[in-house]
Amino acid sequence: MRSLIKLIVAVLLMVLGAAFAIVNEQPVELDLYFVAVSMPLSMILLLALGVGILLGLLASFLYFVKIRKENADLRRHVRLVEQEVKNLRSLPINDR
């Protein structure tokens, strides 16, 4: 049942994408300072969306790496503290 729903959603997204491309087929001049290209508006918008997604993934990946490093450091610290507690518990208690 889930695969059928996913298939229906994918087909609807493809139809919407095709309709978007048909409606926005007029060529637009895009000047990127060092190069100028003429492409359909839908293609430019799709490329801008793709670049945005890639930049977002890169930023998320860098944050994910930072969090994983911090998590590893914290685990190492917990291990050291647990070992210290274990060592302290094994020491004999001196009664005065």
C-alpha cells in the first residue's frame, strides 16, 4: 500500500514538473558576469533549486560532522569518568 502511495505521489510530482516546464518555456537571458546563457525559465529555476539543495546538503553535512565529533568526545569523556568512578569504588575505606 505504501509503495502505491509513493508511486502516485511521484507521478503527480512529475506531472506538476512537466506542467511547470510547459508554462515557463520562454527563453531568459542569464548573465553570470563571466558568461551569459539563454535557457528556458523553468530550467534556470530548476538549476537554482538544485544548487540550493546542494548547498544546503553541504552545510548540513558539515554540521553533522561537527556533531559526530562532539559526540565521540563526550563518549570518550564518559568512559574516562566511569573508569575513575570504578577505581574510586575499588579503593578501601579507611576508618579512623
